[in-house]
Amino acid sequence: MEPVTHFLTGACMSRAGFNRKSALTTLTMVLAAEAADIDVLYAFKGPIAALQHHRGITHSFVGAPFVAAVTLGFVYLLSRWRGPSGKPRILRSKLPVRWGYLYWLALLAALSHVLLDYTTAYGIRMFEPFDWRWYSWDIVFIVEPVMLLALIAGLVLPSLFGLINQEIGARSKGLRGRAGAIFALVCLVVIWGFRDFQHRRALSAMSALLYQGAAPLKLGAYPYMIDPFHWHGVVETEAFFQTVPVNSMTPEVDEQSDAHIYYKPEETPVLEAAKASYFGRVFLDWAVFPITQTEKLQGASPGYLVGFQDLRFGDPNGRGRLGGWVLLGPELRVKEEGMNSQKPSTDESR
């Protein structure tokens, strides 16, 4: 999921009661809850490397202990940072710092990142390096406003109530916010449970149908932002893919109004060369419903432009960032390759 949800989840986990036993608890859990995304640094090696390694080892059960250790090391360095007066800049709490306790909390927060990213359609390699397959729950969108609102409310409302108590002269009961944080975390679990129920209904409705008279080989239902009842359905048969809107409230599949069929292309030497490229191998390892389009180029620079798209994330004719392309010369050698954000126009390729 996007970083804000991870940060807020770490903050709520800390305020659920863990911050009452050690100083630096909230800082540690907030940083550890997002630290797995340090793998975005692969983007410096290029967008294909970023696609290959994002949500890999740092998002796995094997990597989580190391992510927690690195986070705790960073917090330790911050705790040694002192101002001109010689006092620590960030260590304000009267509680002692329990580093062993903080490590286990950092690990718990790191695992929360794995769980949150698993709920989305992008997927994670949770068992890397022993199992390189991608796993995804497919129940929430990568940005989920309802979850964000629940987390923000869990953190903000207790402070507002605290201000009200001060105004009316109520006695402070120490660290506040535990009930609100627990309520926010319970809301996340309730949202997941409800979304999972609707997801299963959508898949069940899809599996009950034939598509153009063909039985489905594989099905997928992917969420939209906010709306828990409408899903982007994708069906794979032996000869084609089909995308269909699915209403899980009814439940029913709408094969008429906004359904699209994409026939699988013939396996040709051009397509085989594109799939064997660096981008082709990385993309096909990650994609669930991959579709390709081949364009023959003429003019001064003849060759072939092969586009790749995963139907989980929309129309193959789109220029979404999660698709890509391979430019081949007449002899089928790779000349260029990249993500759709860098895709050359047909005129430029010629």
C-alpha cells in the first residue's frame, strides 16, 4: 500500500499500548512499518530493476528480521544525536529505553508491512528466497481512503477528547490514545473481513459462467478505490482473455455493457524474442494475466515493437506505468526496452 497507511498503522500499533513500556516506541514502530519499501532504491538501476526487486526480500518473512534490525540501528543513531546543550534531541520520554523490547516491536511493525501489501493486487514474494512466487489477497486498492480515515481517526480523536477534558478540568490519566488506536486497528480487520467476503462472492459469480462458450482456466477479481461491491474481473480461457465488471452485492457478472475480449497472440519468433528479453522475463514472472501486442515498424529503422500489459491493471492499449515494451531490430535482437512511462512513439521508433 502507499506509505501513509504504513506509517499510520505503525503509529496506531505503538499507541495501542506498546508505548507504555519503553521510550522511542512510536518512532521505532512508525519507521519499521514503512522500512520495507527501502527496496525502491533499485529504481536508481532503472525501472525494470525496480519492477524486478520491489516487494521482494524486504517484504518477506526472511527479510523482516533484518528490516527490523536496520530500523532499530537507525533509531539508535538518532538517540545518540545531541544538541548544543548536550541533551538528546529526540529522547524526551521519562521511560527507559529497552532495546531488546524495541527490536521485537520493530519486527512486529515490519510484519505489518508484509500483511498490508499482501492485501493488494500487486503482490509480494513473502517466502523469498525459498519461494520466488508472487502472493496477493486482492481485496483492497493500493490507496484505500476508508482505511486511512479509520487510522487517522484512531490517532486524532483521542487528542481532541484530551483537549476537551482539559477545558472542563478532567484529570489526566497518563498516556492517552490506547482505545482509539485499538479501535482503528480493529477497523482494519473488519474492513479486510468484509472485503474478503465480497471478493469471494465476486469470484464465485465469475466461476459459474462460460465465456463465449469456453470454460475459464483462471479467474481474478480486483478492487476499486472505496467501492467494495464493484470489481474488475479478468478471465483467462484457452484462446482469449476477457475483462468483465462484477457486482458482488447482487452478485452478478455484466458481460454486455463493459466487457472486453483480448485474443491470445500466436507464438512467433518475434514474440519469443521479446519474452526472452530482460524486461520480458521480469514482467512475465510478475504478471498474472499478461497480454502482448506486436507492431511491425517500417521506414529508416525497421523492426518490431512488442507491448506488454497485465490485465489486472487495465487496458492493454493504455500507457500505464505497470506495462512495458521491447523494441526489436529486423534480426530480432533487443535494441531498447522499458516501462510504459518511457515508451517511444511509433513515429520515433521508425
